[in-house]
Amino acid sequence: MKMASENLKNAAEQRLAARKNYIEERVKALPNDLNNLNENQLLTFVRDLHHQLAQAEENHYDFEMKIRKQDYEVNLKRK
């Protein structure tokens, strides 16, 4: 029983570490001090953030459509 709880704890820690790595790879870090950026730098930063958001939404939509298609195909095979 103790070994199983340790395995669950280790698995949870691994998932947390994987999630952290995934986010760090895909999300650009904020500049240390946004107040010191000039207008052009701020515009560039906001455009980059907007591009990241648009890309994430596009990926989300694509995955959702892929899952719906797979569900549809599975349900067709059951009938």
C-alpha cells in the first residue's frame, strides 16, 4: 500500500514537471520591467503575445475537431 502511494506521488510529480516544461517551451517569458519599454517595444511585445494566443486557439480548435472526427468514426464502427 505504501509503495502504491509513493508510485502515485511520483507519477503526479512527473506530470507536474512535464506540464511545467511544456509551458516553458511554448510561452515566451515576460520582460523583467515592462515600464522601461518604449512604445515600439511594447507594440512588438503585444503583437507577439497576440500571435501566441492566436496560435494556441488554432491548435485547440484543430485538436477539438480531430477528437470529434475520431469520436464520430468510433461511433460509426459500433453501429
